[in-house]
Amino acid sequence: MSDSPAPLADPHIAFDPAEGRRDVVVLGSTGSIGTQAIDLVLRNPDRFRVTALSAAGGRPGLLAEQARRLRVAAVAVAREDAVPALREALKEAYGSEPLPEILAGPDAATHLAASDCHTVLNGITGSIGLAPTLAALEAGRTLALANKESLIVGGPLVKAVAKPGQIIPVDSEHAALFQALAAGTRADVRKLVVTASGGPFRGRTRAELATVTREDALAHPTWAMGPVITVNSATLVNKGLEVIEAHLLYDIPFDRIEVVVHPQSYVHSMVEFTDGSTLAQATPPDMRGPIAIGIGWPERVPDAAPAFDWSTASTWEFFPLDTEAFPSVGLARHVGELGGTAPAVFNAANEECVDAFLAGRLPFTGIMDTVTEVVAEHGTPAPGTSLTVADVLEAETWARARARELAAEAAGTTAEVRA
């Protein structure tokens, strides 16, 4: 391990604490990560200042209120048709005060990611976060990465531009690994243990999963997240993505990254060292802690998130992963080892299948069945082939189209059976 490349996320890198307040750009500000990050910033105005915000554009009132409270210089929306509503919302929020600069279009967030700041928090959902991730890294910004998809689909691209330790992970699991890894050298690490809540269907067989509904899948027992991420948690696709992400962030081989089910979601992940010691990072489920690590490291933000009341009894359980009912983690390992555009195909096909499931066009078990078929049809990437952004986009376009075709065929077959 000592001769392998430096990891993208490395707690041993000697970060210099920022002088005074740290300027932060928040991408995906109206989503779950973005709103919690803004709450953290507003509670710590002496530590952080948000200079710019980006969002998709579907919640102009919230975006305008965030901009007003934070006094940002610029606001961006991905949808150009959202500008009129945003402008009206800003006028209402700001009154007679000057409005911030408004940017719009698919490249707006990428422009902000390269703007003058210390840290970019990428809280965008989906692989559309790749371009902002690359822009932030190329501009030399510290990247607080909550957008795991950009690393999954563009791993070689990200690794080509990122400096060692330039990325601070914001996923609760990877923030946990990041902190636990500080306790030893890379040569001391035996394995990474990524924990999974098990989602709402822990303990169910594959046959029992065939009839679950949209409402069932969106009823996560621990975390409050967006619909796509919540369904990914129900299928455990999120854990598969996190295995790939852990491999890329910490340069640990796939056969030394394990997934265990921990329903309470208190232990966010663990590192097992060669001397037999295992270090676990634990907090009550709350994303403000990982966000604070992402935008504040190497300093810790006091009271960023709740702590445990150790005077109250509690039970912490751990179970092996049921790979038959939840084959997503094994498939993710497979595409991660294939490399090239295979992870992009996996992620894009999954996003389309989740959309089809949420719309009632695909059964729950059909998500992974369809993704598996799309991955198989994609085949094995040619060895030694360098990856480009165009390659990723082309692979994603094909995977989305093929996933939609297969989902439509499955829906037709189901309708015929019912008839």
C-alpha cells in the first residue's frame, strides 16, 4: 500500500486552517444537504460565509430566501425557464436592496464551482454534478463532496485533476472512514467496513420484495432524504455506490471493503487495522456532522450535530448483508472493478429505473434486474482505454435509453399478464 497513489481524501494531509471566515460555495442549496449546510453556516457566522448558491430551480422562493439571509454575491439555477420566478422571488425577498447576480443554464453551477472561494460543497444529486466537481478541483478549491455520483461515473477524470487530500467526503459513511483513518497509516489498514441501515426492507426475502410499493420504499426508518436517494437506500444501491466511492477516495482494494447492516445507523463506518483494532465513528443520525467535517476540516465545529446521551441505555446491532435479496452491492463491486464507463452505465441505468419505479412503471425488484441487464449488455471496457467526459456522457445516454426500453418492455409484459 505504501507505494500506491496518494488517496483523494486523506486526513493526514496538513491542511491549513483558514484565516478568519472560510468562503463557501453551496451547490444544490435547496436540497437536503444544502439546507442543512446553510443551517450550519447561519449558526456559525464567525467560521463560514457563503458567497454563492446554485439549485435546480424548482424552489425559487426558498432559494431567494437563502440568498437574502446569506447575502450571497451570485445565485444560479440549472433551468433557464426558472429565472423569471426566481427574479420575482428575489425582488420580494430583497425589497429595495440590490439583487445578487443571477446565472442560469446547465453550466451555471460549474461556473460557480470555479469562482473565488475556499471550499465548494457539491450537494447536487446525480451525475450532473461531475462538471462542477472537476471545475472546483481544477480551480484549486477544497471540494466537500456529497455528490458521490460524480466520483462514481468519472473516477479516473477526478483522480487525474485532484491533488492528494483535496477532497473531503460529506457522505456520513465516508466522513466516518475519513476520521477513523486518521488513527493510523495506510499500511496499518486491513479493511474498511461500510455500514448500511438496511433500509425499510431489511430482513425481507427477494420474493417479499416483489410487491413493495412506492410508499413502502420511501418510508426510510432512519434518514430523511430525497426520493431517489431514499429508493437507492431501499435497494442498497447507495451502499454499492459507496463501496466504489471508498475504493476511489482511499485507494483500498475492493476485496478489503466490506458492507455490514447496522439498523440503528449510529456507527457510520469503521476501519479495521492490522493489529486487530477496529475504530468506529458514531453519532446519532444527523448529516450536519459530516457537513461540518466537509467544510471545516481540519477544525471541528462545536455542536455541529447532537451527541449521544451515554446515560441512556441503547442496543447497537450488526448483521451480514443478504446478497440474494439485495444484489446491488455485488454488482457495484463488479462494475467498479471493470472501470471505464461501466460505473457510469450502472449509475445512469439505476437512475432511470428508480424513476420508472416511482412512476409505477417498474416493480421494485425490476430496478436491479433491469440495471443488471443493462450492465451485461454494455460489456467489458477495453483495457487501457483512457476515459473522457464525452465517453461518460455517451455511455450514460446509451444506458438511460436502454434502461427505459427494458422498463417499458417489463411494463408491457406485466400488463399482458394482468390482462
